[in-house]
Amino acid sequence: MIKNTKKRLSEYWDERVLRLLPKNANFKKVEQEAKEHFSFIGTTIKRVITPLIIFYIALGLVMGLNVFGSLLLTLIVFLYSNFIPDIDFLIARTERKSKESLWYEKYFWLLFTPVIAYYILIGKAKPIYSTEHRCFHNIKSTLIWGIFLFLLGHILWDETIKIIMFTIFGFLGYLLHLTVDGLVFQSLFWKERIEQAKKQKLKGKNN
């Protein structure tokens, strides 16, 4: 049943959705990107996120705040942020500066991906172009994402600690993605896993 669902989704994506996207954004590429980054979440949760969760809960108890509801949403944002940079592989590359989409059009894709995903699935998304390769895989986009979460946190809560932790978790999720891709500092406990993933990826290509 799962295989049939995956097959139908793949066919729908490649036959209908792909017409509005760069040719390299096929279903197999989407699946590959997801698997590559998902394997690192376990290590990060154990070494970084769990201590932060304990600190957050303890701080909430000291301050007399119920943080469990916000903690759940914060963890969801962490996972979401770990995958969101890859939305840029749906943006077509162009060498012509005149054809490049406006900056706010590109960042709308980053900040409001669920809305874009809906229009992609119904085949009505407007193609976006960029002269920069993987335009969301950089520190600038990480900071913009962090600022967006900070502003969103102010809409969701009045408590400063909830807003700060919401922003930190989302920022770390995005930063983890760049770390896995080798674009920012790679800490020692990630390095081994990153090398293993690269070897498996190379082995898969050879087979």
C-alpha cells in the first residue's frame, strides 16, 4: 500500500508538478534530499535539543510558566526548519539578471512555503528564477528565517522566554541543514555522520 501511494505521488509530481519547476526537482531528488538530512536529526536531538528542552522546562518551572504547549510547537518548527532551506531547489537557475525574480518573491517562497506548496500541487505556482545557486543555502537566509520566527513568536505569545526559545530552535534547525551540507562549521559529533552519509550517497550512485 505504501509503495503504491509513493508511486502515485511520484507520478503526480513528475507528470504535473514538475512542469512548473526546474527539471532537477523531480520526485526522486526530493526524496533523496529528505533522507539525507533526516538521518542527522537523531544525533542533534540527543546532543543539542534534549539539553535545551530540559533547560526550557526548568526555566519555565522557575518562572511559573506552562511551556509545554509552546515546546511542542517549537519542536515542530525545529524539524520544519531543518528541511526548509531545500525549497530553493524548486527555484530555477538563470544566467540573465533581467529574468531574475524580485528578492521578496524569492523570500516569500522561503517564509510561506506551505502556501507555495499548495499552489505547486494544484499546478498554479508562478515560476521563480535566481542567478544564485541554492539561494537559501547561506547565512543571510538563516538570519532572515530567524527574524521571521522572532516576529511570528511575538504574534503567538506575550512571554519573552517562549518567543526566544521558538526563535532559537528554528534558527538551529536551519543552521543544522547548512552544517550537514558542509556550508558552515561542522562540529565534531556531526562530522562522522556527515562522512558516512557522503559515502553511502556515493555508493548508491555507483550501484
